[in-house]
Amino acid sequence: MKNTISPTALQNEFRVLRPRRLRLARKCVVLCVVGLTLAMAAGHCRADALARMTPEWLKQTHEAVETLAQDRQEVSLKTEYQDFRACMHVHSLLSHDSRGTIKEIRENAKRAGVKIIMFTDHPSEKHDYIDDSHRGLDDGVLFIPGAEQRGLQSYPLKSIQKEPTPSPQAQVDLVRGTKGQVFLCHLEERMDWELDGLTGSEIYNIHADFKDELPMIKALRSPVGMLRLAPLIKQYPQETFAALQNYPADYLKRYDELCLKSRLTGVSANDAHHNQGVHAFVGKDGKVQLEGALGEKMAQLDPEKVPLMKPLLLGKSPGDTIFRMDLDPYERSFRHVSTHLFLKEQTEANVRECLDAGRAYVAFDWLADPTGFVFQAATPKQTWEMGSEPPFDSALELRAEAPMPGTFRILRNGKEVISTRSRSIKHTVTEPGNYRVEVWLNLPDEPKIWILSNPIYVRDAEQTPKS
């Protein structure tokens, strides 16, 4: 029997807001006037991330994630491709707002299980973001250079930095002219953009998932809050980062609208910089100096006016570190979310072909390893992968399967047509349209979006889609 669940109903069904939790959340807002400059790479949210960052929520979430991992099973659906984790929208020391070296990024990627890094360095007169960047396979990690420019993730096949791009459309045309790929990024700033020739669009961006967290942003400016939250970040580093994750409803709504006009590959954006952190040390005058991750001066605290700091200065001399918090190391960002690519081989040519084809899905890997997820369309005679455009047929069936149980939703043109709680879902197509899959996992306080597939575009015989 058909079972439909809206995202709102889905959240209400699993959310358990105990009075004690509400009291703790209010205390957290008052007491943890959290002074992290946790603009780690983070962003857009409906639920309040600050209220989530309590010892209770973090502990429960950590235990729930460990429990989920124990329920993993091999999927029965098969594909001829291998699943490779890629992190896109990554900044390095070629960007003015990052100091990340290739070695640091490579080692963090390896620890996080990421096989492909696609850079988006900010263009600069000092560096060419293609010719001066890192390219190729390096100790198991494939690097592909690119830039964040004119509201786009650009991955040209050759240097175009000196070419004029007076408009975003000119940038798209220039990149595509090299047979490269280009993606709309930071949709929250450009919901009305309509460009021809795009390869795809971000459907999730960590930084965008932080921008709407006004209570957290306000709280993160308190030095006293830093001291209170530091133990939680040390004990639950991934969970504190994940506290800001919410369903990217605005991104997906716009993405679904754009896909009605042209095929677009949906990708995630780590927007990783490794530039958010706090270093507190004793200054020459005995006062506490606070510096950011890039060495910028943040604040100076007088222990005589902030008595809470006095015990931390005992036995310290000028220059000694009081505490240091690293809020957005690459590994933490890479573990949070990634774009999974279905490839034959780990090569740049295969990556580019895959992105053009839309054979990819976005996953919040911190929740659970999604490797093995498959979404296909099939008739008794043929099978189509994500991104494909099968013709409408009364025998055409959509099928998806994941390595652990969750709530599966199939959406047509952005509207849910069926949902079920299982390890898999099937649906016989009754009309043409763009079909994509979402998979949600249940945490103690609410369900969390886990997987966002790319569409399968079911076409009727008269459709000639624009690519």
C-alpha cells in the first residue's frame, strides 16, 4: 500500500522534545554564549544548532551513529560502476582565505576515506588556479584543479584565468568551451539565476547551512563561551560540526525547478578552508590574546575584568598557550558530506564524464557510510543509472536500495510520489518526469537526511531535453 510522508510530518513523527531537553536547550543558549568563531564552513538551518550543542544531544547522537553502523548489510542491487567519495568546493593555500597545503589536504582526505578532491581556489594575480595548482593521483587521492568565480564552481581543462569573463554566463561559456565542467554555487545568494550550459548545481553547501544560524553566530562571539564549549568539541568533534545540518529545502526546491528546464548534476559543497579556529595565549602585558586560524587578531581579554580567565593563567608566562580550538579541519569537513561518483576508474577523465552524465549522489557520510547505495530505472530488457533519460514505458520501474534501513522517498519534479521505511523502494512509473530519491535516517531527537540522489529523467517520446 502506498505510504506517503511529507518532510514536515517525517520530522514531527520522530522528534522527541522532552521538557528536560527544552530546559537544557534554554540553559545552553544562556550559559553557552558560545565563543567559537565556528563559521567552519557551515550554514543554513531550520532547527537551532546552538540548542543541539548540549552534552546530552552530542552523546545521544554519537551513540546513535555507532548503532547505525552495526545494522549495515550488503545491497542486492548491482551496478557496473565503483563508488568513489569526492569532496568538491575545496580551498587551498592558493586562496587568500586558506593556508591548506597539498600534503595537509591529502592526508586529511585519506583519513576521511575521500578519493577525489576538486579545488575551487579564489583567482589571484599571484597564482594561476589551474597551472599552479595540484593535479593528478597522489598517494591514492585524485586532485582536480578549479576555481570559485562569479558564483560558480569552475573546472576548465586548461588555464582560462587571463580570459575576460564579464558575466556569469560568459564564465560558463568559457569553461564549457574547454570541455570543462561548471556548477552553480551558493544558491542562497542567487536563487533567480538561470544560465545556459551548466553542468550542474550545488544541492547542499556547508557554509550556507551555517549562515541562518543567527543564535549560534551571536553566541560564537563570546570568549567565555569558548571555554565552556571547548571540552564538547574535543570529545565530540564530528557531532558538534554536524549540529548545524538541516534539510536543504530551499536548495532542493530551486534545483528541482532548474531541472525542469535542463539536466543538471546535483553535487555537495564542502566549502572547506580550514580557516576557523581560536588560539588563546598570554601576551607580553599579561593579558589574554585571541587569534584566529589565519593569525588575525580577534580580541584581548583582561583577567582582572574576566575573573574566569585567572585560573587559566596560573603558571603561564608570556607567549604560553592557554587553549587552542581547531573548528574546521579538513578531515571534519570531508567526513561531514561528500559527492559520491560512480566511476569505472579513478581518473580525471572518468570524473568529468561522470559529472556530465549525472551518475552521482550526495551523502552525509558522518551519519553512516552510504557506499553501496543504488538508484536505477529498469524494464525487463534494460537498466538505466542515475542521470539517464529512459523513455517512458508502462513496464518501467524505479528501484533504490541502501546498505541500512531508512525512510526512502521518491520524488517526481520535486513532489513526493511514494515513501516507505525499509532498506529499499520500488515504484512503477505512471508518467514522465524527473525522479530522484531521498533516504532519511532516524536519530534520537529527529530524522536526518542521509542521501540525496541525482534524478533519472523519464522522457516521453516527444521530449527533446536541453542539455
